[in-house]
Amino acid sequence: MLGQRARSLSPGIVTILLVAALFFVIDSRVSVAGAEQVATRYRFVEQSIAYPDGYDQLPKRTIRDVNRSYHKIRAWVSSVGASIAVNDLTGHGRPNSLCFVDVRTDKVVVTYAPTAPQEDRFTPFVLDPAPLPTDDTMAPMGCVPGDYNLDGRMDLMVTFWGRVPILFLRKAGATTVSNTAYHRQELLPQSSPDGAYHGPKWHTNASLVSDLDGDGRPDIVIGNYFPESDVLDSRGQDNVEMNETLSSATNGGGSHVLRWHSATSGDNPSVTFVPQRGAIPHPSSTGWTLGLAAADLTGRGLPDVYVANDFGHDRLLHNVSTPGRIAFTTAVGERTPFTPKSFVLGQGSFKGMGVDFGDLDRNGSFDMMVSNITTAWGLEESNFVWINKARDERDMLVKLDEGVAPFTQEARPLGLAWSGWGWDVKFGDFRNSGDLEVVQTLGFVKGDIDRWPWLQEMAMMNDNLMSNPAMWPNMQPGDDIAGSQPLAFFARTPSGEFANITSQIGLDVPIPTRGVATADTRGSGALDLAVARQWGPPAFYVNDAPGKGNYLNLRLHRPTLSASTGQPLLTPAYGATVLVTTPDGRKQIAQLDGGSGHGGKRSFEVHVGLGAVSGPVTVDLRWRDLSGKQQSTSQKLTPGTHTLVLTDRAEEVPNR
């Protein structure tokens, strides 16, 4: 009888043992040895952010009002919008100003970084779009600093759900950063005879700014999520939909390319952008876009663009523009018999949320990392780490011209495959060791009731039902999906793999995060961190790592469009690329990032860690001058911060 009983129980026992074994296998493959040892090299200290007077008295929300057809999934629809940027808004030379979107109030706050000295501090304020029309069917989603009219003054672009972005152009006569210092302008002209908004209902969750056509001017790509509809209008039409599939949806808001045309300065500044229709091939322009990034992969001064799309194929857009005409073709990776389909660039079925370019393997070429959903025992896809396999920039150009993207997916061997429900991602050298670390925002909907089973059930649903919001599982206040996942901080271990050391260094706050920005806010060569949290206050972390190495910090500028009297005004050298070679022959490529990723925008400084190198390094610079001509130079620069003005040559000027 005992033997018979044991035989009857054996299938269940085997199942339990198999599940237990799988758990430990999965846990071991996610964990990377050496985290405790590596973590001792890092230290971050959180400092308080200054808010406008009376801000704590404003009503705070934890959910959005949405279209009635979205009501049952309103927690899902309310899961994005927190963003943050760090830049130099004062014009004093140091990137120690903050602009962030607080989804609790649907306000854009402009303030100074906690590290700013007294001369860089100003009265914090809420950025008011009036007199341009906004209403309760709209919500800000991002803040993108930049010099859009090229007058040497830092402007702001605010993106929204429910309308086109608004530009806040800095007035020439403004003497401090304040609400009145900016002239408001629609990114695209709109007619408002009755004072209400009647323009396109864009739902923007990604944007980038770069010189796309090589004319020396900053162009803009806007990445929209939902198609044009009444997403946030509880009284709106029943015209909303969801993605048509979970793996290859093409019914999203997609991408819009805007080419810089003309500008004026003064106390009533302006800038004109022209829609470049057809710049992106139509099949590649209709995704549910959450992330955008650009980098010059071919050395021609024409940045290629990576589009991270939720619910389907990401896109690598090869830049074939000429001055005055922006155009892209689509490049796709090559599949071998041993390559899973989703590990072919441009063919993946994962949920692209954020993307960044960086030289991860220090060989002088740009690689990429893309955030996906990677929760063990949830929806476990993989982050993408696309390693550049082109022999050089010329080989990359040949491949891209043929429609081939020469990248391989190597997240797992690097230890970067699994982290959680990923969003923004940023590379940065926080120890100045010469090796990049990775910061990734994580988490989805925070509540008390675990709804992973419902989400897994939905993942097996018939695609024909997917676009109908009524067929989605309830996602209401109180429901939780990955709501306690903290920020991820990946550092390289002695094995060469990356370990997530966020708990060891105290960044493991269990609140979903969305945007992350980095900047040397103190002028000390150390990258600090600013983080936007969804339905929580943003955070600012000072980098106090012991034993940091030497560094090269480059502030790259071009002259403005018009001459000025007194101290000359300078504008960011959008798209400038820097190749640093140390005396031992190691290379690292970096760029002036005009604004990429998901919800975070790093400063415009180009930061490269040098480790123990104390003498001059070789710096090869490439840029477009204001006439659109590509220029280059090679110089020897000592470690530290250098300010260079780029015309037909690179001239160093004193740091401000």
C-alpha cells in the first residue's frame, strides 16, 4: 500500500521538484556573482529637491481621468508621464537646473539641482503654458531642454498627451530663470479662434533632438504612443483603441519628423519647424513608440535613429538625408539558424520601452541597450544589448545601405538581460573608470493586489480581440503589476559581466520609476543622477563614489546664428561626436546627446572616464558647422573639463 501510495504521488513530487529546480536555475542565471564586492566602489547620497512655494498644498492624484472605454484599464493608461531633465538653464556654464513632470499634479516644475551654488539658484516655479490653450483632456509627458532657435539661450520643449508639444523660448532680455522668461509657441502652428485647442491629438512619450539632415540645425523627432483619439477625455468620443497585437502592432501614434526651417531671437523669439512627411518609410512609422535615440554610426555626420516600440518591432532607421531633406531607410539584422527571431534587430516581438547609445565594449563604435519587460515568473522577455559588429564606420555604411543592421544581441552573456519591467535606460561612467555602467528605470503599476495572472492570461489572448479595450483585464486603482520594482543600477564585475547592485548602494526604493537623467552638476567630474517616479516625487542622487578615476568632460558649442555684443553667446553642437584614445590604445566613442531615451534627458556635456590615465589623451572630434559642412580635428587634451567652440576648427575657450 505504501509503495502504491508513493507511486500515485510521484508525478506531483516530480513536478514540485522540477519547478523548484527551475526556480533556482532562473534565479542563478539572473544573479551575477561579485555584486557585493563591486558595490563598495559606489556611493550615492539623496538630496532634497526645492519646490515652488505652495506646491505641497496642490491636490495630488494617483490615477488619471480617462476615456470611458479605458475606464476598466485606467491604471494601465495612467502608468506613464513622469520625466526629468538636467541641463544648464541659467547660462552660467554648469548643468545644475532641473525640469521635471510630476504626474501627481500634471505640472511641469523648473528648479535648481540641490548641488547648485547660490549664484545658480533661482525661485522654483511651475511652467505655465498660458496663453496657449490646454485643458483637462491633456497632460504633460516630457521636458526637453535645447536651444531651438539657436540664439545661445536654453529653451524648453514640453510634450503632451492630447496636443502637440509647446516650445518655451527664452527671451533675450530675461535676466533670471522664471515663468516670465519664456515666450510660448506651438511646435506646429495651430488656429484657436475661440481660445480652445483644435489641433492634432498627439500622445507623445518619446522625443529626440539632433541635426538629422546635416544642415547645422537641430531637427526633432516626436514618438507618439496612442493614435490620435480622446484618450484622457472622460466625456470624449468612443474613438480609442489598443494595440492590434502584442508582438507586431502597427496601429500606434508613430513617429513625426520635423525639420528646422528658420528662427528669430529677441524678446519675442520664434522658430519654425516643417513636417518632413514620408521621412520614415510608412511601415516603420506607425508603432506604439516609447523610446527614441540617435547616433552617427557611419561617420558622415548624419545620425541614424533607433525607435523603441511597445508591442512589436523596433526600428533602426538609416539616415540618407541631404541638407533640406530628411529621409531614412530601414535596416534589419541578419538571422542565423541559431538566432531566436526576437534577437534579430528589427524583428523582435518584445516591448521596447527605452533606448540609449554608448560604447559598451570600448572599441570606438556605438552599441545600444533597449529596455523590455523582463520580470521572472511574469512576462520574461529580455533586454536587448545590441553590440556593433561592423569592422569600422565604412563597413557599417555599406551594410546599412544594403538594409542590413550589423548588430548581435548579447544581453544575457553580459548579465544585462533581466531586471524587471524596464523603461528609460542610460549609460554613464559613474566611477570614471573607463567602463560604462547602466541605469534603468523599472516598475509598472503599484497597488496591493497582484494582477500578474491576469496579464499572463491576456498575453495568450487572440490577437483579433486585442485592440478592443473592453477585452482587456481590469487594471484599476489598487491593482499591482511590478509595482515594487526599484531602479536598476548595473556595474561591471571582474568577470566582465554586469551585476545589479541597486540594493547594495541604497537605490532600491520600491516605487516605479520612469525617467533618468545624468549630469556633472558640480563641475567635479562626477555624474549625478536625477530620477522621475510614477506617482511619486522625483529624486536627486549625488555621486559620492570613493576613488574615482580621471575624466574628460567636454562642453561643445557652436556660434549662434546672429552676432551678439558683449560676451558671445554659444549654442550646443548638436550631433558632435568624440573619439577618445588613451595612451595604451583603448578607445571610447561618445556624443553630444541632444535629447533621447524615454522620460529622461541627460545634460549636453560629453563625459568620458579615463581611469588611471593622468596625461594627455587623443581626442578626435567631428561636427557640422552652421553652414552644414562636416568638420573634424584631432587634438591632445589633458584630463578635466574643456570648453570648445566649433567653427571650421576647434578653439578652446575658458570654462564658465
